Amino acid sequence: MGVTVEVHRVYRYPFEQVVASYLRKYPSPMDKHVTAVETVEEKTDLSTGIVYRRRIATCKNVIPEILRKVSALKVPNIHLEEESWLNMQKRNMSMKTHCLTWTQYASLSEESVFRESLENPNWTDFTQKGRISVTGAGLLNRVLEAFAQSFLKQGVKKEKMHLCSFLGAAYLHCRRNSVAVT
């Protein structure tokens, strides 16, 4: 089955400012789940100017204790790999993220794009599509997916406020167009 999330929002800030804020937002006291982000690879394509980054995020395991009775779920941290391609000339940054933990039981994939807004060149459009699918956990598959769905709904709201605070914005300056979690 699986759980999907789709987000589109407009930040009323220039692309460069939004991307810089995104790249430095973790770790932060505002989100205690993300404990570390390490850039493990960074290179610039001299012919295009595109900056490629590969980062590994360490996040606290947020699965409820009762579900951690399953030995595979009883880990202190979850690791995510994020790859990004930043094109300052075209004013866009594409990202792909996937989970490195529990790959035999679950898949998490996410694709995101920051780009200059068509509505106003001093604003930034953000789109994100993600999916979590749990397999191999037997009867717990649906329970874990239901938890993931609830966690994603909360995370989408928190993510917006977190990035807006890094932008120095009042909550209302970061417009939300649409969010769907199914």
C-alpha cells in the first residue's frame, strides 16, 4: 500500500536566501529529531556550474516504544541520504532523499525542488513528493504505515515553520498552497 505526501508552497523570499536557509537548518534546537547532517561529497561541474552534494542525516528513531519490541525497529537512530543538484544560473535545486535504515522492511523516497517562482522572481516555489512503504513486517505493515502517515502530517507543518524561522519570516510570509498526505 504505502503512504504518500505531496507539498507545494511559495516562500516570499528570493531563491538564494531560501536555499541557503534550507542547507543550514539542521541540526537545530527547533527540531530535536535531526541530530546531525554531514556532507560526505560535494563537487561542482565546471562546465555547467551545478553543485552536487551528498549528505547523510542522522535522525532519532521516533517509532513508539511499543512498536520497538520488534528487534529490527529497536535502533536509536535512522540515517537518510540526500543528494542535491544546485543550479544557481537557472535558480533551481533538485533533491532526492532515501532512507538507509530498515531497507529490508521499508522504503522511503522523496523528491523535492526549490525554484524561482513564476509568480514573482523574488519568491521561491517548493514542491515535494514522497512515499513510505512498509513491507516485511507482517501484521505491523499497516500499523507502521498509519504511524508514518501521522508523523508526515506533523512533519510537513513543522518543516514549514522551521524553514520560515531560518528565513527570519513571520509565519504569514511563507504561503502554503497545498499539502496532501494519503
